[in-house]
Amino acid sequence: MSIESRDAAALPDLLDRGPFPDALRAAIRARGLGLERLRQRLRSRGVSVSLATLSYWQSGRSRPERRDSLVALRHLEAVLDLPDGALAALLGPPRPRGRWLGSVGDSPAIGAFWSHPGPVEEAVREVDITWDERLTRISQHDRVLVGPDGGEQAYVSRQVLRAEADGPDRWVVILHTDEHDRPPPTVRPLRHCGLGRVVNRPGAGLMVAELLFDRPLAKGETVITEYELVNAAPCPVDANYERKFRLPVREFVLEVCFDPAAVPDHCEQYTRDEHGVETAQPAELDRSRSVHGVALNFGPGCYGFRWGWTVDVAVC
């Protein structure tokens, strides 16, 4: 018996008893559809769902709970030739929602916005992310320093966080570089934090670091942390910088500062939402050869700048 036949035989019982991810996975296999084809069928109905979201739904990592996700689920039932409400009935009542948005089961997973989520999720297993969803992102300000050779010399980041439960004691930083053969940056805690565990994955261009607060936070308490990531010369010339938010941030400021010898001749600001839809617009540098953008109530999604030179900058 083929896999499709086995899943088709098991499907009626799974639709009757669940659980939801098993029933969804069996329905997809019974129809013989891959996730990409399934996404295309949904798109033809005017519904945009990312591959990561479909994967997380069928694996049980997350489930549809937001209004737009439940609308997408109705279309998904139709594409899979299932009775109306067959999958929705397996969800049961909504999960309890705490004051922090990250407690909702529909939140993207840690690696959702990375092109290769597997190595990211593997690396973060070696640090403590227990409190990540108990910290509301009130404000974040990233400043990127680009040197005379066009390389990104350093990144300075300041964030204001609020605890939504007693106990948060750390913030986890994830950095990816395209140049996998270079040493990872040095992490320098600057204010109200110290360095905890650091995980390096040179082959994947990944670094994950814990920033430990001065003390655990009480519920409702805020903390301001600041740290710096410094690259060793020659610095990586990535020509873009983006911050990934799997949980919303009330205010995000991104600033890119260029050396006079490496002023780009084109620059644009872009965002990419949780469904992978990107928007971009030209960005003008100011007199100090810097560019900045401000996003309010942003996320989940990615916010960044990219830039370039018609003529390559000189390597110092």
C-alpha cells in the first residue's frame, strides 16, 4: 500500500479524533500535494500562507489561531477536499492568552525568518530561551557601522524590555553572516548585562549568545540593555542588515552609518512580513552619511536596509 493510500485510509479516524497536526499531515499526503503546491493552490484563492507556517501546522509546532489563519484554514480544507470545518473542529478552544504576545501558539518559531531554520533552531538549543516569550519588546535601536572598505565593522544594539512574568534573566542574540569562513564577531556587553553562553557554528555562519541581566526581573519590570558586536578585520561586506522579529516590537529604529570612503550610491529600506511578502522603498543618506528608519508596532517580520556601490570600494 502506498503512503497516499495509507494516509487516505487513516484520514477519517484522524478527522474524527485528531490530533490536528496528524489529521492535516494525513490529508496533505492523501491528496499527494507537497507544501509548495499547496501554497500555490491557496495563493490562487487569494490566500497567502508561508511554507514555514504550513510546515509548523502539520508538525504541531504551532496552530492556526489568529483570524487570518482561521480564514486560511477554511480555504485549506477546500483545497484538500475536506468537509467544511473538518480541521477547524480539531483545534478546540483557543489557547489561553497571557499578556505577552509570545504565549500565543500561532507565534512563529525561532528559525521561522531564516533561510535555513534548522541550524538556527539547533544552535539555540544550547542556550536558555525559556524567557524569550515572556519579554515584551518595547523598543530596539540597532546601529550598524560600515568602514572605509565597505565592511561592517560593528553593530551596537540597545533594547528596552518588559517582563511579563517573574524570572526573566537573559536576552538571546542570534547573528548570521554570509561569509562562513571568517571568525565570529566579539560580543561586548555595554550596559546592564553580562556575557553568558556563546555558541558558534562557523559552517553555518551562525553565532548565538546569551546576555545575562544584572538580576532576574519581576513581572512588569523593565530593563535597558546595550551590547556591541565587533568584527575582526577584514570585516564582512554583506551590503545589507536586517533585524528579524518573530514577536512584535513597539518601536524599532535601524541606523546605518557609512565611512566617507564607502558611501554607497544606492540604498533602500525594506520589510518582509511573516508570509514572505516584501515591500521596499529608496532611502536617502543624510549629511552625516547615515540612513535610518523607524518602525512602530512592527512584527512578526523582518526590517532592514540594503545598499551597494556601482564601483567597488577600495579594500584597506
